[in-house]
Amino acid sequence: MLVDVVKNILPGRTRAEIEEIPGPSLETSYFKSTGRDLIYGLGPQRDSYFSIDSEWLLTYQTRKEIVMSITHIRQSIENVIKYLSEHPGECRYTDKAATAVLEEGLRCRADGPSGATLISDMPKAIGGGGLAPSPGWLLRAALANCDTTVIAMRAAQLGVTLSTLEVTVDSESDDRGLLGMDNTISAGPLGVRTRVRIGADGVTPARLREIVEWAEAHSPVGDAIRRAIPSEVEVEIA
């Protein structure tokens, strides 16, 4: 099994050392170590992709499966565009609500459609339990996931098979805004930075940058962060 070979032979070896290891399962494969996945690369005969993480979880996908996935995404998007073009009255709608309740201390649980649940907490230094990400981190995660999704959608629309896609979002904040210590300081992030790492075989850097720029302009979460949108609060006394 490929996973057994990787687990028992490859840890701690350089790429040069790996390439010298004999055996049909390795001699036509390309391996690379990353910060997230322990190893990823091309499988035997260069007809498949695999990744193995620090828990030795093997993800394996053939080129055919990847192409089929991209085709499915592209066709799905085209079908939705066609339907909405023919039924413009259905383009605008009310988004599904997220309802949060206070569970204990500063830990909150948000419930959504189809049983979706999201837990947040605050750091111990500010009175929380530190048992879950803060809402601020979840906002950054939402932006990172949304940008990644839209980039993948756009690439599929254009028939581009991405070999690498990683989006990192960080921000700068000032706690005086959250704590009400200075009303001239915003409670939210003072600035947000998004870094995109993207790659695709046979695709020029300029083309990949165009895909990212298009996605950034059409990312719903990104748009919500950049644009001042109407917001209202209703209070019900229980």
C-alpha cells in the first residue's frame, strides 16, 4: 500500500533521498513536504494525486475523478446561470438565518439549516473558556473559505485544474474598541489581509491572477466586509 510505503520510508528524508529509493511505487512518483499535509504528490504512472497528513490520513484521487469534479462544478454553475437568466424574479431572496444562543459563560452556539451548528468562545483572558474559536476568527475563516470557494468555482468555469489553492486571512485589531475604552477606535478589524497561494499546470501566472481578481470581486463574504451594507437591530424583551 502506498500509505505504508510513505509512513515507513519517507519521514525525515529529503526529496533527493526519496528519489533514490528503489521500487515501482516510488520511481515514477513525485513527493513534496508541506506545512499542512505531510506529503503530497503524483501517484505511480503520474495518473493520480495523493496527500498524507500528520495523522497518516491518505487522500487519493485520480486525474479522471478530478476532471469529472471540475466538469460537474462548471455544468452546475452554467445550469444555475441559465435558470436565473430565464427566471430573473428568483435571483433575489432572503438568506437562511443563523440563530445564536448563550450556552455558558461567553460560549455561544449558532444553529442554522439542516442541523448546522457553530460554536464560538472567547479567550480566558477576557472571561471566556477558550474552548472554541472567537467570532472574529470565524469571520476570518468565513472570508478565507468563501474566497477559496469562489476561486475554485471560477477556475472550474474556465476549465482550469488547480494543483494548489490556499487562502490565508489575517487582520489587525485594537481591543480598546471592543471594550469601549475609546469610542474613536473601531470594534472591528482595523485592516484585513488576504494571501492567496495558487498553482495550475500549464497556466500562466497572469491567468491565475485574473482568476483570483475575478473571485475577489465576486466573493460574497469579501463584499460584505469591504462594502458598507444596510444593517438593523431589533430587540425583543423576554
